[in-house]
Amino acid sequence: MKVKMLSRNPDHYVRETKLDLQRVPRNYDPTLHPFEVPREYIRALNAAKLERVFAKPFLASLDGHRDGVNCLAKNPKSLATVLSGACDGEVKIWNLTKRKCIRTIQAHEGFVRGICTRFCGTSFFTVGDDKTVKQWKMDGPSCGEEEEPLHTILGKTVYTGIDHHWREAVFATCGQQVDIWDEQRTSPICSMTWGFDSISSVKFNPIETFLLGSCASDRNIVLYDMRQATPLKKVILDMRTNTICWNPMEAFIFTAANEDYNLYTFDMRALDTPVMVHMDHVSAVLDVDYSPTGREFVSASFDKSIRIFPVDKSRSREVYHTKRMQHVICVKWTADSKYIMCGSDEMNIRLWKANASEKLGVLTSRERAATDYNQKLKEKFQHHPYIKRISRHRHLPKSIYSQIQEQRIMKEARRRKELNRIKHSKPGSVQMVSEKKKHVVAVVK
Amino acid sequence: MNANQAAESLLASNQQKELEDLPKDYPLSTSEDEGDKDEERKHQKLLESISSLNGKDRQKLADRSEASLKVSEFSVSSEGSGEKLVLSDLLEPVKTSSSLAAVKKQLNRVKSKKTVELPLHREEIERIHREVAFNKSSQILSKWDPVVLKNRQAEQLVFPLSKPQSAFAPIEHVVNGWKAGTPLEQEIFNLLHKNKQPVTDPLLTPVEKASLKAMSLEEVKMRRAELQRARALQSYYEARARREKRIKSKKYHRILKKGKAKQALKDFEKLQKVNPAAALEELEKLDKARMMERMSLKHQNSGKWAKSKAIMAKYDLEARQAMQEQLARNKELTQKVAASESEEEGEGQEEEEEPLVPDLVNEVQIKANGLNPWMFRNHFIDAKEAEVQKDLEDPAEPEAQETSESEEEKAVVEEETLLKEFEERRSLRQKSELNHMAEPVHRRVTKDPSSQEVLSDLRALCQKLSTENHQSGKQELSSARTAQREEPAREEEEPMLLQRPERARTLDELEELGREGCVENEELPRTAVEGLQLEKNLSNHIGAPKEKKRKEQMIDLQNLLTTKSPSVKSLAVPTTVQELEDEEERDQRQIIKEAFAGDDVIRDFLKEKREAVEASKPKDLDLTLPGWGEWGGIGLKPSAKKRRRFLIKAPEGPPRKDKNLPNVIINEKRNTHAAAHQVQVLPHPFTHHQQFERTIQTPGSTWNTQRAFQKLTMPKVVTKPGHIIKPIKAEDVGYRSSSRSDLSVIQRNPKRLSIRHKKHLENNCVD
């Protein structure tokens, strides 16, 4: 008679080492695990709460400047190096890992208006109020040597901004006009103008590198083609644009930081309607920078806060502020897309996490799985009222908070008025203008 | 003067030489006048000729004639014509000579052009330039559209996008490129060098190279996959064969064998058509098999089984039959094929002449397209097959019966069948109504009072529902039937003789239902009960034609249900209004009625409401424990006393809000505590609540396998800490980046534009 014995393969239950996890046999029968959605909902709720608990975005403040920080630049080859120019003409190079200033240069007299690094990361350019463009070596001078720029170009007018080409030895400055410079020459290889006004910022397109965008104080944004040495198109907005930034993953998308508290994302081929109007700031937006992933951007505002917007959303997903941070003048997203730096009026550069509740450092695989799962849960239940409320909740300074309320009332009133006007006029004579179209005054060919 | 003479002679000779030297096409000024100026010139010439005697500066002399070349007396250059101007040419009238043609052409061209176009205004030129440049650059940019779209829709993007190619460099390469830095390394290297280790080794030995060449990785992978598949298939078939072999059911094997035989026959037929020679071989094999059968003792009734059967045969008819069967088979198998040679004659004949083969051979030869004698369908086998099939079907039937017999479900099933029948009838009725389009007016009038009555009945029903919550769907039917019964005259109109048997059945069922309703619910409305009895009486009286009558009643019951809905709507409207209806309106109503014929909305609604009320009622709690304090076991129920004692009656809940609203269901299930957590409005990207619910219903690791879970929770954007993410490049996505640098392409001076250019460019722009 054959007797059947229960036999088990020890491989199935014995760990190889002590550090291994115990193997837990699972039964996936759904009847054994009821209430799927409610249980997941509770998990999502917990995840949302924990996210807020762990949201501590502020990492460090780099102090040392003796005047407001006017411009920032990142080194394209080194994540740890950051350059900053102040309003007293001082340029500082920082090491982020040590959180220390490693070099200080008195670069200009008056403001350092613009700073940019060369694509190779070996040198950087500054422009200042003293009508000069200076090129500096990234490495400090060896001992005994004096701090001297590699080249100095003396211009006729003040340069208000500078940007370097992404692949070639060419840079562009702006002031009265947009000048394209060869690094080897002391005169611009071409100057492009369209009307006469002071241009506040010029930026090279990182993908199609011959394209440039600039914004001037006569409320317009002008696009240029460097190869054909001609402007392309001009769009005039309601108010002045302070800076623009190109999307590093989508060649034709750029975002403009406007004085009317909004940011406008444009497709440069269709300038008459912005792709998205981003509104949340309660004062002029001074600077904007894209995340290197091209999915989000950060904006610095005069309202003493910085906000992070998803590219395809009109509302910000995050707002950072501190008690001591004053008007934020410049902001940069680091090249690994993990951190954000902002320079503000009160002489400090602040380092933030791009994702407020993210754990820094190496994650074990289980930790990563857990965070991924939590993220997914939050995303899945994001429309549920409790979770929405918790994950949207932010503490804001009273000034910002009250201003938001105020603006909400104003906006509502305007809307009501518009509706009333439509209601009381001949049908079809007054039409509702969409928010996107409202702010574009004209497109000039 | 002597010297002068000599000089002159020299000059003359020199001039001769000069003339010879000069190429022919040099026009010569032949006039040489003698004068003082000439004297001077000659002197000059002389000096030059003397100086050129040494041979070096001779070329200079040739230059002298340049002036005369340019300065022509007729102010028309004859340059390039290569002709000498002869005096006779000038005397003649001007002809069209080739030399002048070019000039003429030039002149004509100048004449034809009236005025030169004004260059455009600078601003306009710039505008055109801008427009052209913009179009150009937006064209360039549009190549990114697919990339951008792809990235936006990507399930997951891992940054940095461009991964460094992981190239496998041989160790020698690495070592060559590396220099010893630390003292320790240097020391080791020194040692190595001292021992003359091979520094410049060949990277690979010939054997290694050969082995690398022998089979590429893909090939190996493919081969391995093939082998794996073959192995898997083999093991699968083995397992299957084993499993099949282990099946003990004789019936199964018999069927299997039969199937195989059939297949074999088919194969054989095919083979005959395709390859007669092979078929012949098969036949021979069969012949051999027959011989084997003859030799063997199988089917000879001499085995153990046969002997045992033989003993039983006296008493058992079946055993006797089995033995006979076996003998018959033996006979069949050993029968010789009459004419195996006449194969080619035809299929019909062949089938009759097929040889008979024992089992053994069948089993062996099935795969080899063997012919199988078991194909022969004699009646005997047929009968058996039928039996087998019956057997197979049998077990299913009782189950079905059982389920239908279960008392609780019975009613539901019946209801369903009823509904089905209603549907059928409706479709039929629609047809008939089409035939009777002429009569609707009359019918309408007759129907009206009846429908009013029905309505009142229904209202009563609703009241009962709300008060007692003790009604079933059958009541409605019965009550409806009473209403029906009161107007039997009308029913004759319906020609519904087509579906007699079915309808008769349903009627019976209906009756049954009615009875059940009576038994179950004591509070059945009196009218209903009376109606039922009346109906019974009627049926008893009428006798033979009763079936027909009933059928018609059934039909009208359906009819009634359908016509109710409009009358419910017009509750407030006085009946006189209906009478005043226009013909048009009536037609309209007729159309609507036809469209919604058979949509027994009210009945559905009542049913729904009843269910809702039932569901919302608090349930009684039964705490009886069978076998506690008394005998237990199968079929024993706890005593009634005990049941009564342990049954906790649920407290009567608050009255329903829709208690007094017969045509309203108010859902009282909504939980305000839960509602705070629920999504109230459909979120933006979704267009239907089902979409949204579907996104919620994909759960996490507790309900999914590890792999599925990982896939579900995959983050959309993955970035690695410490990795610099560069802007996307054309090369990253497989585009060719422009070879020329932007710097080299810069155009400094844009061309001037005329109106013609402008038009051209603008056309381009439009394109």
C-alpha cells in the first residue's frame, strides 16, 4: 500500500542567509482579502497625511553675499557648483555639498546683471552695470595670481542679460539690442533689433540652439533666429515679461514670467494663444526655470515665495516660503532635477528639495516600492475630498493668504461683471473671452 | 649724326622684330608721321630698345600697344572679334556682323527695360524676412512634434534619456589606458615589468576568436528556445498520454477508440486520393493484421472473461449477448477482403470492401494513416453510441431538474419565463396590430374605462405595498387579470392562434402563480380573488373553447399593462379631455403606444419599489442553535418553540419617506458619514463614472502579484540622484542633427528685396 507523505522542499521555506526576508506564502484569492477599495482608500489617506508630515523642503541657506542676489547660474558639468551674482557686483561660486562659498570675485561695479556658464563648464561670463562683458575661468587662480578675467569686452551700452549657446562658442547679450558674440572677437557678429526698448533677458533654445527668445520692457516677447540673423515674431502681452525659459524637452515650448502675476506657456509656433496660463502668485513673477525633465517649472515671485507648477496645470502644486525670505529675484532648478535654488533680496541663496516630502539619499528597494505605491495611491484617490484637502493644504504667510483672498474676490467680481454685461447686451454682441486669450494683446509678424 | 643714323637703323630693325614678335591680333597703328614729336618718341623707343637688348625687359615693350587696343577711333569696341578693321569695311554700309550682334542685343535689352523697380521699404523687407524665417524655423521645429507627443504620453520616462553605451572593453585596453598613480601601484607595475609579463598581448587567442565567431548570441538563444520548446512539448504530450492511460472508464476508451478509427478512415481516404501506392501498402498491412488475428486466440471466447461469461450466460441475457458480440467481432476481423486489388474502382465500393482489423492493429497504426475497420457503422455500434451519449447527458439532466425543483427559486424562474413569453407575445401582437390599424379608434374608446379601473386597482396595490410590505409580483398579475376578464368581448379581435401550445402552458403557469399568491398572502385584494374564482368558473363552464379564451385573455393582460403608462401620466386630466382628442392626436398616441408596446413600466417600477422596501427593512435575528438542548442531525429542525424563543424581532424602523407616494422611490441608504469621503462630482478628465470607477478598482500589492504590483505602481518619471539630465538632443531620438554649426551659418547681410521678390516670397509663405 502506497502511503502519501507530506513532504516539503526546504528551498521553499529556508532562508539562504539570515539577512534574507522570510518567505511568506500568499493566497491571492480575492475572497480572502475583501474590501479592496476601502482599504486602499485608508492607505491613501495615510499616505497623504504622511506626505504632509514629511514635507520639509528647506535644506540650506547659503549666506555670504553683501547685497541682494541678482542672478544665479549652474555649472553644466558639475552638480555641486553654483554661481551667483549680487547687486554689489560680487560673484560667488558655491559648493553645494559643502554648502560653502569657494570663491568670491569682485566682477563688476554696480549690479551683476547676468551670469552664464560655458557649455563645457570651464569658464563663465558675467555682464554688469559697468557696460562690460567679462569671461572668467571656473577654476580659481593659483596662489600668487590675481583674480583677473580671461577677457573683457567694453560695450557702449549697459548689458542687462547674457546667455551662452548650448554647443558652440557663441553667446548672446541683451540691452538695447540682442547681440550675438563669437567668443574670440570683441565685437558682436550680429545684432538684432526690433523696435527700440531695453531688453531684459535673452535665452537660447536648448534643443534647436539657433533660436533665441527675449523679453523687453515694452511688454513684448521677441523670438530670434540666430542663423538667419533676424527676429522671427513678437507677441505683446498685457504687461511686461521679466524672463522667459525654454522647455529642455520640448523644443517649441517656452514659459514667460510676467508682471501680471501669471506665467504663460507658449508654443512658439502659435503665439496668439498661450498653451497654458499659470496663475497662483500674488505679485510679479520675476524668474522662471524649467526642471530638466521638462515636466515642471519653478517660478520666483516678488511676493516672497517660489512656486512649482506642472507644465500642463494652471495651478501650482507647491509653494515654498520662509519667514526671512524676501522678494525672490532668481531661481534655478538643478540639473539632476532634485533641488531648487533661489536667490533673494536679503542676500541669501536657499536650497530646497524639488519634492518636499522626498527622502534624500539611497533608498532600499522596499522603501522605493513603498513610496511608489503611496504615490500611486495618492494619485488614484486624488479626487476624493479628504485626500484632496489634505494634499492641497499649505501654510501661507498672512500677506500672501490675504492677498489670495482679495484677488479671488476681485476676479469673481470681474467675472460677474462680464457675465452681467453679456446678459444685458444684445445676444452675440459681447462675447466671453477665454482666460488664455485675454492676456495676449497682439502678435506682430 | 652718325650715331643717330646707326640708332635709326637699329630702330628699324628692331621694329621689324617687334612686328614679328607681336601676335597677329594686335592692331597696328600704321600711320607714322614724321615730326618733332615723332622724333622724341622715336628717341624714347630707341632708348627702350637699347635697354631691352639684354633680353630681360623685352616684355615691357609689348605693353606699349595696350593703349591702342583700348582706344578705338569708332568708339565701338571690336574686342573679341579677332578681326582687323579694314578700310573697306568702313566704306560699306553697316551690316549685321557678328561683332555687332552682341552690342545690339545689349542695346535692345536696355531699351526694353522701362524703369528699374524701386526697392521695397526697409521695414517691409524686414517683415518679409521675418515671416520667411519664422516659417522656416517652425518647419524645423515641427519635426519634434512626434517626439514630444510620445514623451508626454509615455508610461514611464527614465532620465537621463541618453544612456551611455555600455561597451565591453577587453582588459588589455583598460590596462593600456591606465597609468599607475599611487606608489603601491607603481611598485606592482615595476614588479610586473621586471618579470616581463606580456604587456602587448594579443587580445584574443585564435581559439577564442573562433569560438566567438562560431555562433552568435542570438543564434544560440534561438536554438536554446527551440530546444526548450521541443522539450516542453514532449513532456506535455507524455503527461497527457499518461493521464489518458490512467482513465479507467471503459466508455471513455470506447469513444476514444471510435474517434480514432474515424480519423484513421478519413486519413486513409485522403491517402488514397493522394498516394494510391501508400494506400496499397496500408491495405497489405491490414491483411497481415487479419492473419495475426486469425492466429491469436483473441475474441475466440476462450479467455478468462469469456469463460466467466459463459457460466453466467445461462441466466443472464446480457452476458449471452456480450459473448455473441465477441464472436461476431471475431468473424468480422477474420473475414477476408474480397477484392483488395480493385482499389482504384471507387470510394463507394471501397468502403464496403474495407478489410477488418483487430484492435491491436488499430492502436498501432493510427498515426501511420492506417485504415481502421472500426469505422464500419453497423446498427449495432450505432445503437451503442446512442446509449453512450444518453449516458453522458443523463447526469446533467437531473441536476437541472433539481435546481428547477428548489422551491425558493421556482417562483423567480417562473417569473422569468413569463416575462419571456410576454416578450414573444408582444412582438407577435405588434404584427397583428399592424394588421388592425383600421380599428384603433374603436378600441381606444372601449379601453378607456378599463384602464381607469386598472389604475384604481394599481393604486390600491401601491397602498398595500407601502402599508404592509407583503406583496408579490403574482398579485399584480392576478389583479391585472381580473381587470382583463371584465371585457372579454374585445379580446376576440386579437388573432393569436399561432402560438397555441406555448401560450397554453404559460396560462397554466399563470394560474398556478395566482393560486400561490392566494395561499401565501391572506390579504390579497378581494377583487383579485373573486376574479380568479370567476375565471375558474368560466373556464369550467366553457370547456372546449376555454383554452382559446384564456389565450386571448393573456394577450389582453399584456396589452393592458402596456397601455397603462399614458393614463398614469394624465392623472390630473379629466377624462373628458381624452374624449375630445383629435384624430391626429390619437394617431400620435397610437404611434407612441406602438413604440413602447410591452414596456410594462409600471410593473417594473412596482417590483423595483417592492424590492427596495424589502431590502431596507431591518432583518430579524435568528439565534437558534440546532441540536442545543434537543436531538440534532440531518433533517431535524429545532422546535418551533425554541425558534420562537430565540428569534429576535427587528425593531420596526422609522416609516419610509415614500410610504404615501406610490410612484416614488426614495433611497434612504445614503450614509452621510461615508458621503464626506466620496467623490461628489465626476472629476475633469473623465467623461463617464464607469471610467472613473475603473481607475479606482485596480488595487495594490495585497491583491496583486509582485510583478503586476510593480507594473501598476511604476512612477511616471524616474530620475537618478546625481545624474545630470541634459536637454534632449536630436541624436537621442534618432534624428540627424545638422552638421553645420550655427555659427558658420550666420547670414550677415540680408539681400535687398524688390517687389517681385516679395511676391515670390509671399507666395512661398502662403505655401
